[in-house]
Amino acid sequence: MTQTVNVGTWTYPETLERTGPSYQAYHILHFLLVVVPLVAGFDKFFHQKT
């Protein structure tokens, strides 16, 4: 069951859909866009990747 919160002319859903494929794709991209630059930065200083 979802409830809506009415604020002026905008209606916001109280809960978000967190099981859809677009939500999963967002989390995969978010994870990769954080991890990949960190790994590349560490490799720049420690030269551990081949």
C-alpha cells in the first residue's frame, strides 16, 4: 500500500518503487562510477594492476 503526500499542487509518493530494473541499473551504475575511479587512482600510485 502506498500513500501520497499532497504539498500544494505537487503529489509525492511516500514510498518509492525499489525493485524495478531501472532502480537496479541505477545502483549498478552508481557503484561502478564510484569504484572504477578509485581503483584507477590507487593503481596510479601503487602500480598493482597489470
